[in-house]
Amino acid sequence: MTRSETLFQQANQWIPGGVNSPVRAFKAVGGTPVFFKSAEGAYITDVDDKRYIDYVQSWGPMILGHSHPSVIDAVITAVKSGLTFGAPTEAETTLAELVCARVPSMDQVRFVNSGTEATMSAIRLARAYTGRDTIVKFEGCYHGHSDSLLIKAGSGALTLGVPSSPGVPEVLAAHTVTLNYNDADQVREFFAERGEQVACVIVEPVAGNMNCIPPVAGFLETLREVCDEHQSVLIFDEVMTGFRVSASGAQGRYKITPDLTTLGKVIGGGMPVGAFGGKRDIMNHIAPSGPVYQAGTLSGNPVAMAAGIATLQELSASDFYPTLFAKTERLVKGLEQAAADAGIAMTTNHAGSMFGCFFTQEKKIENYRQVMACDTERFNRFFHGMLERGVYLAPASYEAGFMSQAHTDADIDLTISKAAEVFATL
Ligand code: PMP
């Protein structure tokens, strides 16, 4: 028995499913989740002392790679001054200014502790601001696990939503409409019918929770247009894409400015941080400036702020993003070539430092239906083949992969050669 297997058995006794977040449990790919004990740069080490090249990077935050010295130093310095005060600190303003200066839509920002809190609060704010209840989201996008957002599409395109988890009231689901990602015509059709009821549209501007699906030309533009036409609030959920697909997020990359933006992951540098922000006249409605309640005992925590500040400062180097994006391209091109050489039908998507592989005959993957039609069994065998050979990929075929600054060309080439070995077995 490996030590991971032993620890997983023990964990199952005290923790539901042995994990504190479901996708970690390897339910999709099968087998026992790997328990890790340390990580540095592009590498992560498990409790059996096996090292892996890590393309999960804690699901996105570790854009500098693990244990980056300046982040670790900043955290240690902050820790020595006390863990939390529940009162304002200078670091909150420093990080707020760094974030607002970089993200075009943000005049003001409120820090929270997770992406879930950020999207939940942004939706409450949008509903209060517009005085409307209906929210529009897209199939395959994930915005955390608050009730209004754990809703999937009903049977027809323009019907009511249905809860995607027991415990979510149907009356809440009735206010959430789920449309098809990358389908601008459907968005127009819906808004023509019910636009005046829509408080907000929330979207992952690059979808990263159904593998990696960049927006097709015109999709985000259409969202901006219909929201302007109907005075609905456009929310970009940039929890994953923020500071990852460009220095100013997806809104900078695709040049569409939403009304509100949610952030998480990278802005916390590995500590639990989320944020939502936007135009001043909307943010003014948040308590204590306005009546929309939102709060948090540990929000703006000084240790988390220190990690975020150190991370964002590192991202300011002029060659940071070009270098990072070149690494992603090297990886996806290499994987595509290796698959083609082995006669495996596979295509890839990428945007900035996010990427995904799809085992399919199709050449272009642009929506949820196509993702669901991919060969999941083949992905699962690919995943385990790579794991065995020391490459840690996200343990599910519908998750994006992440590149970090710490991945070297040699790490990437090694990954490609391991993939070539695995492709030969598929
Ligand atoms: N929005 C997006 C786009 C996400 O990818 C995630 C998490 N993967 C969330 C929201 C929720 O963030 P958290 O897990 O920090 O609550």
C-alpha cells in the first residue's frame, strides 16, 4: 500500500469522501488521490517521495510556480507581525490599488476569502443595483457553489433552470437561466424575450471549468451589447483568468470591459483570497457605503494580502507574460505533434497560460456539448499514464491545465516525451 492510499483511508473516516473539495478525490479518473507534502517551482512531491511536474498548480493560483522565494518571504514577514486583526491594514489598500490599476473595469474592489464568495456577492450587488432577480449564466461555466449559481440548464434552451445539487431550492433555480456558451444568437434571442428582467449576465470569459474553451469572436461583444441595451450588469468571472490570460485578465486580452469583475486564485498568491469590483457607481452600493450587505471576519487578511502583493509585483516584469505564453504554446504544440505521430485523435485549446487537451476527432472545440462528447475513457488512461511517469495533470477531463513561470523548456519537453510514451499505449 502506498502512503497516499493509507492516508486516504484514514481521511475517509473523518472527512466526507476523504477530501475537502470533491474534484480532488479522483472520482472522474478513478484510483486513489495522491497526497502531497511539498512543492517547489514546477514540481510537487507526494508523501511517497515521488516528484511530479505539476500542471494543476493548485488549480491556478501558483502562476509563479510553488514556493516562490519573494512570496514566501513576504508571507513570513507578515506572519511575524500577527495573523489577523479584523481591522483595516495598509496592505489591503496596496493590493486594492495594484488590482484596480491593472483591471480595466475596476475602480474599486472588495476582498473576500474565496472565488465562491466573490461571485455570490457580485450577484447580490447586481440584483440590488438593477432591482431585478433573473441571472443569466452559461452551461459548463462554474462560478463557485453558492445556491443561485449551482443551477444547470432546463430541458429547453429558454426554460427555467434546475438545481444541480440537492439542497438548492427550486424557487431560486427559477431565477437562474443557463444558456449555451459561445452561442451569441441564443443570447440575443433570450434578451429579446426577457432582457428587461435580467439583473446580470455572469460568464467565464475563457471557460476553464469545462476544460479550456476560449470565447469565439463576437461572443463577449454580444454580451456587452445586450447588457448595455437592457441595463443589465455584465459580470466577468475572472477568478481563473484574472492575471492569467493577460496582465489585465480576459477583459484586457479581448478588449471587452464588464461592469463587475470577480477575482481569486492568482491575486492571493496561494492564500485564500477572492475579490469583486467594478465601476464606482455600482460598488458604492456595498455596505458600509451603501445598503447591500457583505462582510468577512478574515477578509483582507494581512498574510493573504502580503502573498497577493508579492505575486502581483512579480507579474509586472515586462517579459513575464510573453515568456509564460510561449511556454504554453511549446507544450500544446508538442502534445499535438506527439499525438499525431502516435495516430491519436487529439486537439488542444489554449489562452495565455491556460490550456486543455481533447480526445476527439473534431478539430475545434468551442462549447460544452462538444466537450461532453470527447473520449473520457481515453483521457483517464492518459491521465494515469502521465501520473505514473511523473506528470500531474488535473484529475478530470473537464478541467483546464495551468502553466507557471517556473516550468522550464526542459520540463515541458520532458512532459511531451512522457506524453509520447503514453500515447503509444492508448
Ligand atoms: N469562479 C471560477 C471561474 C472558478 O474557476 C472557481 C474555482 N475553480 C470559482 C469561481 C470558485 O472559487 P473558489 O473555489 O475559490 O470558491
